[in-house]
Amino acid sequence: MENILINNTQSLRDSKFNTTQSSTDKYIETASNVKLYVKDYGQGKPVILIHGWPLSNEMWEYQIDFLVQNNYRVIAYDRRGFGKSSQPWDGYDYDTLTDDLKEIIDQLELEDATLIGFSMGGGEVVRYFSRHGGKGVTKAALISSVIPFLPKTDDNPEGRPKEKTEATANAIKEDRIGFMDNFGKIFFGITIINKPLSTPLLEYYRMLCSFASPRATLKCAESFSTTDFRDELSSINVPTLIIHGDDDKIVPIDLTSKKAAESIRDNTYIIYEGAPHGLFYTERNKLNTDLLNFLNS
């Protein structure tokens, strides 16, 4: 009887970490003293969701449920410094962040996967192809993505002025939560006459942002505001879905996805008319349908 109990306990313990189970969450160590919180739900072809700044994997709530119900295995994780993951002092450059992603893919032994990056997460998608050859990935999606290059320079005259980026950093240092409160309204396109989400839900998203470490918040903002991906777009050699709202006040479409669509060889480019940056919620039904059609194609 004792042996039976021990064997049953061992089986339960093993099943908890079996990545083919219908629902499991875990921590994956991607570097020394860095553990990332990972959700791994469902069965089928894997879909990896990379969250935006300064949120966490929780932003994908409406996509995770939908994709699992449609027979996909969904992996959603918290970037280092955000959500429930470790908050090291350094490592917020795109090379390191993408190496974290590679560790997740390698340790879960994922193949035939689709990478989906929202906003800042689009950078990890692109860098994964240029740095790691896109190993194990056969499709990619860029949602409201920051790529290819945000800052204003001589060869990118319509970009974001350095002064604006510095003002954002200073506002975060002065009152990070106050900054997030105003940022969230712009993020979701809230105006006096347009309220696409409830006040409690807006406060919930602000709370998710507050869980990020102050250091990670600043350093990641620096990374996505300065990294140049223009020469890396040619490394994306899989079918790619690009979705962006044309009323995005956080990451303007003409500066980002429009240019990405001109440089990525095999892409489907969809513009959401009137949609803000946070379309994963405001346009969630349309986004889910477009993602599913792409995954099934």
C-alpha cells in the first residue's frame, strides 16, 4: 500500500511538469539566478505569446482562452523584470531578452511554433530570427509592434525625437504609477466620449504595470526606444502576420508596421481602422479571429 501511494505521488509530481498537459505553470531558469514565470496551456501546435511593455503575460487573457479552445498549445511568459519573473538589475537589452526566449523554446523542446509579439515583444520576435536563426519557429506575428526603428535620426527623420523619449524616462522616475495611469488612457484610446473598457479593468492593467521593477521599466523602455531592427527584417524567413491600429498614439503605424510590411518578405498586413495601441482588448474578437485564421492557414 505504501509503495502504491509513493508511486501515485510521483506520478502526480511528474504530470505537473509534463508540458503536454492541458494546463500547467512553472518557472524556467534561463540564466544564472534568473527564473521566468511561464504558463503552458492546452495541446496542439505551440503558440508563444510575448507581452508588451510594461505589462505581463496577463495581458493575453482573452487570447489564451480562445487559442486553447481552438486546439493550440499556448505558452505565455513574463519577461525578466516583469510580472512574476525574476527582477535582476541588468539584462534588459534585446540580445539578453531574446536569449531568455530561446531558453524557453529549447527547454520546452518546442517545434513548429508560432511567435506572437505585442509592441516591445515584436523586437524579440525579430531578434530571434537574426540571432538564433528562428529555430523551431515556422510562423510569426507582430501586433502593434515597435519594429523596425523608433528614434528620430538623419535617416529616420519622421521618428520620435530624443527629447520625447527623455521626457518619458523622467516622468517614470518622478512618479512611475502616475505615469502609468495617464499612459493607460492613451494606450487604450480613452477620451471623453470614447471609453472602450471599464474603469476597474483600466485599473487592473495599471496594477499589472506596477508589478514591473522600476529598473526593468526604464531599461526596457530604453531598449525598444533605441534598438534598430531595420537590417534584421530580412532574416525573417517564415510567413508573418502584421496587425496594427491606425489610431495608435503610442506606437504610430506609419513609423513601424507600415515599414515592417515593406521589408518582411512573406507577410500579411492588416490595418485596424480607428484602433488604439491596446487592441488586444479593444479589438479582441477581431484579433482572435485574424490570429486563428493565420494559424490555421
